[in-house]
Amino acid sequence: MKRQLNVTLCQTWDKKPLATVDGLAGMMELRPDDLRILARKFMIIADEADKQPMRRGYMRKWRVYTW
């Protein structure tokens, strides 16, 4: 079964990258391989958040990641 993470890429009040992740609520049973896949997805999300232009008037971006 494919799971998904709904991510909003935005910025903090002091214009630093921020990712809001929805889709991890509740208890999850994950095998080691699932944890590795999830870790790679989080690295992708972190890289995309870092690439966002932090400035006044920044527009949020929404992404969906399946794993």
C-alpha cells in the first residue's frame, strides 16, 4: 500500500526554510527498509526546502510524496 506525505514548503518568521509535513499521524509500524525509504524522502524534502527563495512575499508551495 502506497503512503503519502503532504508537504507545505514555507518559511519561518525570520525567513528560514520550513517544511510542514502531514501524513505521519498516529502509530505506524515500519520495517527497516520502510524507515530507510522514509529517511530518503525526508532528505529530498529538506533539499527542496533549502532551495526555496526566502524573501518577503514568499509564496508557499505544496507537494505530495509517495513512499
